[in-house]
Amino acid sequence: MKLKIWAAVLVIVIGIISFLVLGNVVFCEECGQQVTEMPQDATNAVYDIKFELNEAGEFQVAASVDVTNSSSDSWSEIGFYLVPNAMNSVETPLYEDEDLEMEVSAVSVDGQEAAYTLDNNELMVELDTNLETASKAKVAIEYSMVLPQNGMRLSQVDDNYYLAHWYPMLGHYQDDWDIEDYDPIGESYDTDYGDFTVTFDLPKDYLVASSAEDGPIEATSTGTVNGENIKDFYMAIMNPDEWEFETVQANSTDLRVFTPRSANMLEETSELAVDAYVYFEENIGDNPFRELDIIGNDGYMEYPNIIEVAADAASQESVLVHEIAHQWFYFIVTNDPFNEAWLDEGVTEFSSSLFLSDYYDDEEYGFWGALTAEEYYPPETYVNLPLDRFEDESYYSTIYGKVPMLLKEHFDLLDEDGAELKFLSAYYKEFQFKQVDTEEFKVFFEDYFEGDQSEFLDSWLE
């Protein structure tokens, strides 16, 4: 069974504003509530990406990345994830006959041709002169690619193109460039926040949805989109004849919803999306981004400001809520998904279970998916394992099942109404636009609750 099917099964189972600045929170006089202000210094990469799609389905990509060395080390090379290079059956056996074709044609640094190595999804670009702390370099990479039909994530489906992890993604430097091989069991690429300008040229008019703020929905063949403080950048290029769509309002955010014309699910999807988004904003914290795109393409994946959800109404509920919750835990509060997957997937599943419990006033129903996932396969003792240390299906039972059920058990013992959401709100406020790890979570957890929490935490966090 393909991995995305496992994921699908387990997720199913399972305008004028005046601001009073208050640290990282501001007060919106128009809407009468505190909202999050985006930081101005969260990025260490500025991307300028241009691509063309021809009638034969081939992409020509020219990516330029202004990289700032924000570490205290001197760099002799710069590391990127170039995931398309690993999306074939040689590098990733799960791909079978879904090979992506890619060819790099040029790599340069500050306008001069540069030496590089490309192994699996690790692209290491050599520097003639070391890049010192606070210094900048411009790395340019040109390549072509043809997406596999019905592939995994980065894929062409009929006349629709889904661009996930498709560009050179600057790695997250921490003592070294620790760029793991691509692992489709989860998200294996660890990226930091960046600013993006993406210019596209298509052979005909398509609907375009991206991690940027795209505006009114209309088909186009050319355009430029911009986004700031974005963890990674996704774009969908969709045949207008295959989709119905609308824009609905959730507080001050536009939800742009795209569902298959044949599914007859647009209204139902939009209504649930609004309810879930508003719930998370009002109970966990304001989302400073003002547009979220929702695509019913059976992708079952989260990206900044855009999510892929189910393509049929029967499968939509838990998938949609889970992926919306990821905008809080994965995107705005971020983590290393290879080594710390529990911090985004587990906390997200816990959050979405809380919504479903409140939505139906039925705690058993809200956590039914997490409980079923935990019982599906024996989970690991410790949840904070890297992807390559999980055995068989234990990744899903541990991350999607054990983590939310452990958190539920802890808060059930407190017997305090709303304690779960108060904790998540405080956690979100503390770590937004930061990368958190297990040790930081444990320190926060100990400080937040009265009494020694080490026995509880040490039983499932190694």
C-alpha cells in the first residue's frame, strides 16, 4: 500500500487596522481583539523564483536565494534540500513507477559558477570564500523537471500540477548542515522562515493557489506572488474546468476553498473550515496571515497558508480540521519534522480532537481518531524519535495516537474546564515564529504546571 494511503486512512480514522503594540501582540481596534504581529527578523533567506511550464508539462525553474549567515560559524558551503532529485525509485523505493525527472543545468554563487554536490535531496554548494557571520551570498540554481502522474505530493494529476517542496530549500543550520535523506513517511526537510517572490508563466489560464496571498480567485497564465515569513512555499496550478470554488470569511482571514466539481461538497467544506479556523484563532491565538487556501485533491498535507484535504465529503471532516490546525503547530510554531515530528503532528492531532469534541459536544467522538490510531499498531515507548527509528506502522500509532491520548490523559486528571486550550494558547504565544524542540517543550511544560512534571514527561520523552 502506498504511503499516502496509509496517511489518509490514519488521518480519517483518527480595511484599516490601528495597532497598539504589545510585544509580539497588537490590538486591532476594528475587530476588537488582540492579534499576532509578524516579526521582522525571522528570515535568513530571501527567494526569487521564476518558472515556466510548457505545453508538454516540463517546468523550467530559475531560483535565486539571498542567504544570510545568521550563525556564529564561518561557512565554507551552503546546504539546500532539493527534494525533486530524490523523488524516484532509485533514491526512494516507495516511488516505484512514479519517477520525477529532473536535471540541474547551472549553479552559481554571487554570479560565478560554483561547484556543488547533489546526493539524494542534499544539495551542497561550495563557496570560494567563507561566508562569515551576518554576511550574505546569492546562490542561483537552474533546473528542469517533469512531474510524475499521480505521484506523491510533488505531482501532476491530469491537467493539475501540485508543487510541494519543488524549489531549493535552504536548510536549517544548527552547528552544521544536517540534511537528512528524503523520507516520505513524514516531512524530512527542516527549513527556516523565508521571504518569497515567485513569478510564473503558464501555457494557458489556470487557477493558482499558493503560500502567498493570492487575492481574488481567477484563472491566469502569468503572475507574481509574494510572501513573507513563510516556512516553505507551496503552489497549485489547477485546470478551471475541474474545480468549483469560493472565498469565505473566517474572522479577518479569507478562506479560498477549491473542491472537485463532481464532489458537490463546496458548501459543506467551507462551513466546516470557517468553524475550525475561528475556533483555533479564538481559543489558541490569532493567525497573522490573512489568507488560507484549501484544496480538495486528496493530498492530506499541510503547507504554510495552504492545505490539501479530502476530495470527497465522507472523508473530509477529520482531515480538514487536522490540516487547518497545522497552521498553528507546524507553521507558526515550528520544529524539526525529521527529529521532532510529535511536536507538530501530535500536538496538531490533539488540537483537532479538542475541536471535534467541542463541535459535537462529545469527547469520545472527538478523540476517536487518536484512540483508534493508538490501538492500530503498538506504539513506541518514546515519541520524540527521528523518522528512521520508527518501526513499520508505529510512526502513525505513536505520533497520531499516543501523543494526543497522553496529553488528553494529563488534562483529564486536572479536571479543569478549558485547561487544554489555555495551555496551547500559552505555548503558541511563547514559541510563535520560533523552532521548538523536545527539551524546550519540557522546560515550558514544567514552568507552566505546578509541581514536578518530570515523571510524566520522562515516561514518553527520552
